Amino acid sequence: MTVSLPSSAPVAADPGRSSVDAERWPDVARLPRASALRTAIARRVVERALVTLPLRIRRGGMPGAVPVPRPATGGDRTPTLTLHDPDAFHRRIGADGLIGFGESYMAGEWDSDNLVGVLTVLASHMDDLVPAPLRRLRGAWVRHRPAQDRNTLDGARDNIQRHYDLSNDLFTLFLDLSLSYSSAVFDALPATPQDFTSAQHRKIDRLLDLAGVGPRTRVLEIGTGWGELALRAASRGADVLSITLSEEQRALARHRIAAAGLARQVTVELCDYRQIEGSFDAVVSVEMIEAVGAEYWAAYFTALRRLLAPGGSVALQAITMPHERMLDTARTHTWISKYIFPGGLIPSPDALAHESAAAGLSITHDTGYGDHYAETLRLWREKFLQRSEVVEELGFDQVFCRMWELYLAYSEAGFRSHVLDVRQIRLVAAAPDPEDSR
């Protein structure tokens, strides 16, 4: 098994980072090139910003052992950010901004007794971390997204496979029994592991209800996952075509569908949404638009409208972020786009409304429940950490484990700070404009 990573020329690891596989993790194994001036500016900006936040900063030992700081005792719940190697930490941020911040964590140069707490504080104060004069220089400082990450037909397949084809065994370790890799809808918060699968079924059933799925409904699912939504749609008597770009997901989904005796009702194909033909009473897509990329949102919504039969409905579940932050993110190569979801971009509610309307679709239902995603991510993260030894037995090293922990904690913090939300949306064909008939 291999872990798919951004390509880069092999480099020698820096002293003190020799435990990092330099071929697999070139930009973690070495420190980036950065001028002394840029590093000094980063140090000054970061230190001045951190002292204004509800965080405790302390210096730990040098990287290597990476001790986990103990939680604060007593009534003080202020999260602690421990710098094991402050020089490397500031150098990486000076060279690569938030990418450097993430790579520094992967390298073990900083840690926390409450990773989600630290990241939630940072997310809540993101606009205050960099002085206004420096924010105006953002375009000259941040990296732009690589051209090879564009979601062309070939690029989209590569981008999806870099995440979802890591290993079915990896995802099975931390997902619930339904193998749902999207936000659940819990009956009550805080969530418990015992409620997880029923909460995932509640989410799926709400989407199927929004789309009007019942006996003999012709359903198109864009983004198969591991097949749970298709299974539940088929159990209602629907005929389902489910498409994915992940070979690993297709294989396991087909196995689960056959084991349930529903292979005659559900077809799973390796196919791009732009290549589908036909007419469907219901189109359902769960947290797939985030992988489409802004450049292709128009094509995505146009495909939804083209594939929708008269009187049919589209049900989407989508993560969203504020519009201005979306615009900034779209212009930036981020740690998430480099290591987790290449080619992806979380849309804003405004973008969803604009792009769907342009394609001839009207939003008739829109409900958000971001707090439920925070709890979903907490349960995933806790289970992943509990199974970290098994993750390594699958062939994933400690750097991968720290990367994945940061990804889950970073995402959870986005929802806890309400920077991110998740929404279930129903779309139908827009009524003709009376003016057009004149």
C-alpha cells in the first residue's frame, strides 16, 4: 500500500528530523528556504498575535520525542500551544504561512494539550492575526494553487484517488458502522459513539425525503462513498445509479450492496458527473461539491439541471464558509489543498445560490447544522487516535498520523468557531420567467 502525496524532488532531511521519511514527506523532512528578514517578520507577527489570544504558550524540548503536553488542571481550561522548536516554527510560517504551520505540526515542532481548542481560538481570530498593512500584501506572500490540481476529467480522478483511495481499511478504523464520511445529524448534543450510526441514517433519510425518494424512484447519486445512501435508497424500493471516481470505494460499495441482496437495484460506476447521461427523478450528492472546484461549479449545477427529470428534486449536503473567506481561500494553496483535498474548495451560501440559479435551479429548502459536524469530527478524531497503532500497522507512518489528526482537529475547529457550516439543500427546476415568453 502506498500513500499518495504531492510530487517533489527528493531532498535530504535536516538534522533532528532524520526520523521523517524525506522521500515521502520532503517538505516536512527539511526546513524551507526563507530569508532572515521574512522569518523575523513572521516571528514578530506571530508572537504579537498569540499574546493577545486566550492561549497559553510555552516552550518544550527539541523535536524528536514530541511529548504530549498534559491538560491544564483546576478551573483553567485555556489551551496550551507548546513550541518544541520555535526557530523552525517561525521559519516555516515565514516561508509558507499556514502550510508551514501545518507542516511544523507534522514535523513535531509544536504540540498542544488541546489541539482543537488551540485551532478553534486561531480560527475565531483569524482576521486579527495579521496586521491590516500586511494583509494587503497577501497576494505577494501566499502560494497559488498548482495547475495540476485543476479538476479536469483526468485531474478530478487523480485528486479524488489521492484521498479516497488511501485504504478502505484506514477509513474503516474511524468511521461508524455505516461507513459514512460526512456529517451525521444527532438526536441530541453532545453526541455519543452509541448514537453514531443512527445519526448517520437520520442524515441520509432526511436527504432521501428531501429528494422524494420512494418505490421506483430513479435516483442518481453523485459521490458513492462506501454505499450506505444507495443501500437505504434501494431499501425504499428505488433504482439507483451511483457514481464515484474512487476505485477503492466502488469495490467496497459493490461488495456491501451485493451482500445486502440489492445488486439488481443499485449500479455503482466509476464515472465523472460530467459524463452521465439520462433522466432521474432524484439526484442526491453528499459533500461532493467541495471537491468540484470553483472553476467547475457551473458545470456541476448545469449537469444537475440536465439530469433532472420534470418534477424531480436535487438534494445536496454541502459544507459552506463565508463568501469573503471563500474568495481568499480560492486564491491560495492551503495546507488542506496540499495534503488532504487537492483541487477542492468549500463554497459559500452565496456561491451556491448564484451558481444553482444560473443553471436554472431554485433552492426550496436550506437547513444548517454545523454543531453536528463538530461532534461528528470529534468522534472520528477520538476513534482515529485510539486506533493509531493499527493505522501504523497498515503502513502509515507517524507523520501521516499527525497529519490526519491535524486535519480532523482543524476541521472540527472550523465548525466549533462557526467559520464553517454544513447545509442540506433541496433544489428544483426554476419556474420559467414570464418575461421570457413575451
